[in-house]
Amino acid sequence: MWNQEREELSLRYLKERHGLEQKTASIDPKMVVVHWTAIDNIEVTFDVFNPATLDGRADLTGASNLNVSSQFLIDRDGTIFRLLPDTTFARHTIGLNYLAIGIENIGSDKMPLTKEQLKANEKLIRYLERKYAIDYVIGHHEYQNFQSTDWWKEVDPDYRTVKTDPGDTFMKKLRKNLADLDLKPIPTL
């Protein structure tokens, strides 16, 4: 999954999309973004994330040819897979990639996330919060709430996508389970 081509594309993305010039494609995690794959199969998801370059997504390739990726992937039964090291840059959330760890879950609008995935997300986020100064845990569908904050780093004011993952119901349950971590509330638009 990680190779020299992905490193170079990631460094270019950091510079061109976030305005950050770095020597390595790394992040200082301050946020976790929870996603669903919209793919119902873990093997296909691995195959989609594996190439360094992105094909067939005109809504995204206009901004960069760097493939989408995430640091973690959680299967329907709650099994957690590490796709990249925690602090390796991944393209998963417009404007926030430079500081966000992504957790993808096998699921979609038609295939809501499972109780096992809820438990796995909670366990993984608690692990990450112990290692890093995590301030926010957000659903992908909530990312645009950060546009008016200092956290937002997307150079193109028109580059946005509308997301529904993983949905308010899942995030409500996850936040309730993580209440003791005293995470910051999401900004309002």
C-alpha cells in the first residue's frame, strides 16, 4: 500500500491542497474521522485502497491523482485492520487530512454499521486518544463544520463533497460511549 509513488503524491497533496511543505508525508494526529466504505466487501475495499493513484472518481481526481486511503479499516465483525501507520498521511477527508486519522468501516446507507463495529471504533479511538492529543472525533458527514476554523486547510473554496457516512445515529452512539474522554464539541456552521 505505501510506496515511493504514494509518498510523493502525498507530499504534493499536502503542499498543493493544504499549503504545507513537508519532508515526509506524516501527520500530527488531533482528530479521528469515522467513515464507511460504501463497499460491502473487505477484499474489494483492500483492492480499491491499495493503488497509489485514483481512477474513476472525477469528483476527486480533479484535486489530486492520489488515491483515497485511511489508517484503519474495520470489518463487519469488528476486526480492525491497520492499513497505514497512525501518523502516515492518508487522503480521506477534505481540508483535514493533515491532522486526521481515518477509520473506514465496511458499510453504507443500505448496510448500517454493526454493534461490533461500534465497539471496535470505541476501542480503537480510546487507544489512539491515549497515544495522541486527540481533540475531535467526527463522522465524515460532519467535516464541513470545520471550514470556518483554523483547523481547515483546503486551498480551493469550491472543492467539497457531500457525505452521509457514518450517519448521525452511529456518531451519537459512539460519542455517548466516549463521553468520558471529554472530546471537544464539533463547531457549528
